[in-house]
Amino acid sequence: MFVVLDEAVLHRLIGSPAVMHDALSHVAEVSMRPSLVVQVVAKGAHAGLGGAFDIASADGAPDCLRRDGVEDQTTEDRSLVRKTRVAFNRVRGDALPRDASRDLILKAAEQWKTT
């Protein structure tokens, strides 16, 4: 599984500083799992600014795309799934490598740490 986060989410207060610290620490911890790749995009404009999405694949079933919005949209439209995969690959290309992403997440978690 691949997860790509915009760096801004590391600095946007959701809940309390303690919640942010714990959540980011958890993300950094699970990013060590071999089956999960967590990367951070640490640049201004990139192809992922259009919003969050998921692409699900299963043996023998068509790929399915879910896009976040006012109303979530789900589709199996091959053309749209293909375009979204291209956008995702561009975003991953702009993202920091795995270890650098984890380091940035941990640094942000420490900034949220309360005494």
C-alpha cells in the first residue's frame, strides 16, 4: 500500500497538539511496515492538490477509483482510473523518499509535543 501526504497536513492542527503528536508518531511507526510506503510531498504545487483519492484493485475485478469531495465519487471508468494513476505516479515522483519522509513526520511530531 502506498500513502502520500502533503507536508501541510503535518502542520495543520486537528484536535489538540497532543493528538497531533500521537497521530504523527503513529504514522511514523506504521511507516516502518514492509507492506506500507508512506511518503511526504514537501513542495508547493504538485499533481495531488486536486484532492484525496483511493484506487482499489482486486484479482479479476475492474479497478475502482474513489475521490473525496462534497460527495465522495466512486467509479470503475477505465480512462479516469488510468488518468488518476498517472497523477498519483507524478505525486510519488515529487515526494521525498521513504526514510526522509519518516524523518520529516517525526520532526513534525516533536514540534507538536507538549510538556
